[in-house]
Amino acid sequence: MDERKGRLTRDGIRIHEAADFAGMAEAGRVVAQILDDITPHVQPGVSTGQLDKLILEMVEAHGATSATIGYNGYQHASCISLNHVVCHGIPGEKLLKDGDILNIDVTVIVDGWYGDSSRMYVAGALSRKAQRLIDVTHEALMIGIAQAKPGNTYGDIGHAIQTYVEAQRMSVVRDFCGHGLGRVFHAPPNVLHYGRAGSGPVLEEGMFFTIEPMVNLGRHETKVLSDGWTAVTRDKSLSAQFEHSIGITADGCQIFTLSPGGIFHPTADSTAS
């Protein structure tokens, strides 16, 4: 199927056809299964490089392709962001320690469609403040997704996330955002996780994009390290992120990246998605 099918809005956002939802759902299922399957391997003493190697093996076992290997020179099948790393952490020799929290972000290509998701994991025992951060970040994602329906705007999504997070005395990262996707990795629009209600393009059936709020226990400012990828909190406060890929339907949205095992949210019970 050709990505050029469907139409573009005046903001350059692609409106996909009804048949495209099946391709996105399969790509989303594969990446969500991989994120489920890596869960038991997240343990103290395991390196982030070992996790990335396992993830690549899983991607290949599904007959999928890693979207990140070779992307702008990146050489890994995942981004793994520990503790005060906000996003784009590079897997390597660093060993997980008891109490570490980490985000694992994976994007695969299945039959030309991109499945993109990330979620939080815990190595060993979890501190109370880290658990609260994870819980607030997951809830922020789901509050944003609840705004994703025809007639609302992208600003409604960001406003709902920001309002909730700041009421919890935490902050929303502004330097990184969600994005459109489909048969491409990144496409319009930028999906901000903060902003003004009623602002931005109006949501229409057939829009595909990610919502992926990054929430800090401290201030929202970030900086990128000298490797050109790793973004960290400037104040060294803990950071968390959850990401789903969704498609706007006639009356709401379809989440393409739901956890097959119901373990998307690591500190919730088995009914969480």
C-alpha cells in the first residue's frame, strides 16, 4: 500500500484510509509483544547492551526490521533511558542496579508500517518517589489519549497532560514531543505534551501519531550530552516516559500498541494496558 494514498491536510498531516489501520495494528502488536517479552530480563546486573541485543533478536524473530538501526547514524535496536535520562539513552556496558527505573523505546517496521512504543521498567526494588513518578506519567499518557477524538485539537491533548502533571507537582518536558507516523518513522504533526486547549490542528479520522509524555520529578529543562543523543534532566531529577501509537477513529481512537500481556504499566496490576 502506498503512503501517498489518502490526503494531506493543510498542516501536512496525512489522513490514512480505513484499510491502513490493520497494518498499523500489526506493527503495534509486534512492538508491544517485544516490550512484553523483554520484561523478565530487566534485572539488576544486566547491562543495557545485553537488553538491546535481546531486543534485536526478538525483532528479527518476528520477521520485522528495526527502524532505529541506521537512523541518523544510530546503531541500536532500542533506546534505553535510565533514571535521570529523559530519552534517547544509548545501550552499552552500564549495568542495571537495584532500584533503577528505565524507559525502553523500540520501533519496528512490519510490512512497511512503523510500530513505535515505549514503557517504563523497574530493576529490583522500587522507591516510593519513583513509583509515584511512573504512576503519574502513565496516567498522563492515558489522559492525553482520552482527548484524542475527532473534533478535538492537538492542543487539547497537550493541555490535558500538562494540567494533570503540574497538579501533581511534577513537570512536562518541552524539548521532545510525539509525532505522526505510518509508512514513515516521523511525519507531521509535532504532538506537544503541553499547551493551550483548543489550539493546533483539529483531529480527524485517519490521523496516526504517537503520544509519549516525558515527566520529570524536578524542573522540565533538559540537555543533550556530547554523544549527540542522550537527553538528561538539567537538575538530575528522575524522569519517566510512556508512549503509545494511536489512530483516530470515527468516535475516538485505536491504540495500536496495547500490551498483549497487560503489563504496559509496571507498577499496576495485571489489568493495566
